Amino acid sequence: MMELHTLDDLIQILREHPEWRDRLRDVLFTEEEKQVPERLRRVEEALERLTQSHERAISRLERLEASVERLWESHQQALARLERLEASVERLWESHQQLWESHQQLLQEVRELRAAVERLTSWLQKLDTEVGKWRGYTLELRFHQRASAILGYYVKRPRVVDLGLFVEDLIDSGVPLEDKEKKEVLLIDELVSAKHPHTGEPIHIAVEVSWMIFPEDIERISQRATILTEHGVKTFPAVAGEGITPDAKDLAQRKQVLVILDGAVDMSSYSWVR
């Protein structure tokens, strides 16, 4: 056996006999000192776990930073979109204001145009009324001048009667004309005296002159001719004009009213026999 003289000799023996190390530790170290390696191992394991946890935390932090970065970029993009939207809304509002102003201007122009149209319509209505009066007056004048020529082919010795003198003579002769009847008779446009084409007896033709003949013209002259006939003056109703409505033409045939259009007498459904 090797003798121990130095520390190196002890180290050499322990290397040759490793099983002696545990026994030497039992002698040299206390229980607490013996637990140091285990504690160091646990500390190393804890440090390892802490290191791993720290690395995971760093990894999560990096991911969080990346998420924050993406969130910031999204926020910036949202802000940019919001700014563009605000600009679009501003332009839309300006367009709306311009459209509203244009609309108000158009409404004003429409009001002015409507007022102008109403004034023009009123003027045209007045003009039409005046033209109608002049047409009627012209027709009456023309019929007055040509009554004998127009009716001479159908009755004998036709001539236009002075209506005022005619009514006075009736009243003077004892014909009991009421005021209402007198007014109606005096409103006859033309009264023509003649002799019946078949019997030769004295007759009269009461004529309503109108540019366009309507049913009310037929009714009016028929009523006025009836007034004279009922007072002993046999009177045939007639209408004269440039045109006649279909309703007026039908009514004239039913009431046996003589129709004279543009100077031509329509005898197709008329009879002098009463």
C-alpha cells in the first residue's frame, strides 16, 4: 500500500480507489454540506426552468410587440381611411349644398315659368274669347248680308228683319210677350221673314250664329223659336256656323233645327212640314 506523505498522495489514492471518496465525504462533510450538490442541482434545474420561462416570455413579448406593431399599422391605416372618408363626406356635403342651391334655383325658375304660363294662358283665354267674339260678329255680319242668298233656294222671298221693330210691332199688335220672353226673342242673332216653300204662308226663321255649333246653341234657338210660334208667329229654328259637334248635329236632327255650315244648308234630314 502506498504511504501518505502529501496531499497529492491522498489524491492519487482516491483516484485509484474511487469507492473511498463517498466514505471520505461522509467523514469530511456534514449532512448539510452533503446536500449542497443536490441543492445546486435543483438550483440549476430551477435556473433552467426560469431560463426557459424567460425565453418563452421573451418570445411572447416579441409576438406581442409584433401584434402591437400590426395593430399600430392597422390603426394608422384606419386613420388614413377615416381621413379619406371625412374628405369624401366633405365633398359629398359640398355637392349636396350645390345640388340644394341648384334645386332651389330650379324651383324658383319653375315658379316664374308657371306664373308666366298662367299669365300667357289667361291672355290666350282672353284672346280666344275676343277672337270668338270677332268670329261670331264676322259670321253674323256675313250671314246678315247673305241670308237672302243662302235661304232663297229653300224658301220664298227671304229677307232679314229688324228684330227691335219686329218685337215692338208684335207687342203693338196685342201679342202678350212677357219680359222674360221678350228678352229671349231679342237675343236671336238673325230673324228672317219668308214664305213657306210649299204653302206660301208667312213664316220666320230664327237663326243662332256661332263659329262652332254646340248642343246648347241648338237648345237655345229651339226655345226662342218656340216662344214666337206659341204667340202665333210660326218660326223655324236654324243654326249657322263654320262647324258643328256630333252631339249638336244629332240634337239638331231630333229637334228639327235647320243647320247651315259655311253658307251651305243641310237638308238631308230636314222637313218644312210641321
